[in-house]
Amino acid sequence: MSSPSDSGPAPDSGPGPDSGLGPVSGPGPDIDVLVLGGAGVDTIVYVSELPLPYADSHMIQPGIETRAGQTGDFVALGLHRLGLRTHHLDLIGADPEGDLVRAFHRDHGIPLTEVLQPAGTKRAVNLVGPDGRRLSLYDATRARDDDRLPPRTVKALAARSRHAHVSLTQPCAHTLPLLREAGLTISTDLHDWDGSAAYHQPFALAADVVFLSTTALDDPERTLRDIAARGRASVVVGTAGAAGALLLTGPDEELLHVPAATPPAPVVDSNGAGDAFAAAFLHAWLTGEDPATCALHGTVAGAFACTVPATRAEAIGRDALHAGVARLGSADGGPRPAPGHVRIEG
């Protein structure tokens, strides 16, 4: 297990007077966000259409590329780029994919604590269509039922942290009680949960801030209200791609629709948009912004991510994020009451 020092390129100007975080003094937390899980490698394959028609073979342009960067990696990158002191913890293999993950964190200056994963580093193949949509194929052999993040390590890092963002992986489910005992606020992303699958329930009910896609939800409002009523969440966000997002701040509060921001360049890939949304939302939330303003930060960052090819690891910076939020606000693009019984197509 290793914990490299923070080195490499600084995120914009780094945390400073304008970050809203202030300096660390005394024995207080030196990590703003502890990201747990979600480290891995993707092989990106651009295809002519999705679903891909059956054929003996397909010629691929612009080629096939393997790079580090799954959900935890991209959330960590987004947070770090926005000036939050970020630390990533996950199980990683002693293999070429693990080397890519280690290099990703080293090159971006994101501290990483790795626990050896004998089954190997998580990996997936992403088929990306011309409109930026993707189909992800995950290698299920790279995980075991008894995988755990060592409680001692989790507790030690939690004691240094303000907040934990927990990826939707089996080892991370076992860290939720430890993080709560340490007094941290918790966020998670349920991705394309259908609102009923049992696996997602512990994450949905333990987090203070819950993100999820509305793609698989028959009734998004009902699911968001159920999470808020049954769990700890004070904020639940349902992202819906080009249709924006839904925001709920309590089981009996008004459901708000957050408009999508206009991407600053042509859309090429939706990969990482949800991770970018979560990182920017948390950046604003941890600096004291209200949830509606946080959601505007998220939608601007998500739109930016859609302009970045999946073969690149790039996140929006603080200046560009704040400028985008200001433009969206000046255009009267703030959250508004959502229509009853919404069905938003992402």
C-alpha cells in the first residue's frame, strides 16, 4: 500500500484566498474530499453507431485507445482541478492497468492510497457512438466478493477529511458505517439505478448528497422523494443529460428542474459528464453555496465534459466554471419548479 505525496501540476492556482476553503491550521482536516473506489482503466472504441450492427468485423476510426480513468478517478480529477484537497483510496492490481492508474494520479498530482487487488485493476471497454453516447462493458473478473478496503486505512484517512465521496463498488459499501462514525458528510453516485435494485440501497440511504441518472427511472420524482424520505440525504440530484437535472432538498420540498448548460464546443462524448457534475456540485456545496447554485455548477461542468473526447483526461477549471455559472444565471437559466410527474429523457 502506498500514499504518494502531492506533486505534479497544480489545479489552476490551487486553494487560496478565492477558493472559499481557507488555510489549514492546527490539527484540522488536510483533505477536503476523500474519494473511495472507482479507480480503473477504460479501452475507448469509437463506433459508427449504437447499437453496433452485427458483422464479422468493423474498421474503427480514429482508433482504439486504453487510458486510466473511471468514475472515482474522474471525480478526483474534477475536485482537484477546482482547488479542493483531494485524496483517492482504492484497490489496484500489480499489473499494467494499475501502472496506468498510478501514472494518472502522479501526473495530475492527486494523492493516491492503493490497496493491492490480487484480481487485478478494474477495466472496461467503452463503445462510443457519433452522438457521444456510450455502452460500457465491465470486466467482472476484476473483483471478488470478499474485497475490502482495510478499516484501519479508511479510519486514518477519514480522520483527516471533511467529506467522503463513495463510488458504487462493493468494497466501498463496507466503508459507509466507518465514514459515518468519523463524522464525515458523504456523497455517492448511483449512476443508472432503476430505483429498486437492492445493491444500491445502502449507498442511497447512507449519503447526505445523492446523485443518480434518471435514464432507468420510470418515475424520477418518486425515486428522488423516496431517497430523501428513507435516507439521510438533504440533497438528491437526478441528472438527465441534455434535458438538465432534477433537484430535491427534502421529501416534502418542491422538486426543481435545473436547465442544461450550453456546451462550449461540439459534443463529442458523454463519458465522465456525471462525474464532472458531481465534482463541481461538491466544490460549490463544500464552499457553502445553496443547492440550487451547486446544481448550476454541476450542469456547467457536465456540459464541458461532453466536449472532451473520452481518450483525454481533462476537467473544467475554476475560472471557466464560475464564468459559465454567471452566464447561465444572467440568462435566467436558474432552477425552476418541475412539472408534476416528470419523465425526463436524458
